[in-house]
Amino acid sequence: MHRQNKIAWALGDLGVGLMAWVNIIAILLLGNVTLKVWKDYKLKKKSGNMYFNSKEAGIKNADFWEK
């Protein structure tokens, strides 16, 4: 393999590795919010009222969902 190919593959591997770490960190940071939304969804689905309200779900600072 040529040296340029090795460099390209190494940079590609580095990029994929960095993206994996970014995604893992995001999942850990947002996991609590995700669980709150999932629980709210299951409750609303049982009742038939599918309107999402961030305050009812216990999510703070989510003004964009209220507009």
C-alpha cells in the first residue's frame, strides 16, 4: 500500500473513533432526558392524549417545545 493510502486510512479511523466518542458522551448526557420523554410517551399513549408537554415530562429549560 502506498504511504498516502495508509495516511488516508489512519485519518479515517481517527475520525470514526472521534465521532464514536462524541456520540457516547452525548448519549450519556442526554440519557436522563430520553428516559423522561419515553415514560411520558408511554403514559400519554395509554390515555390517548398524544400531546407532548415538556413540563409534564419533568424537562427543564425546554422552551422550544412549548412554542
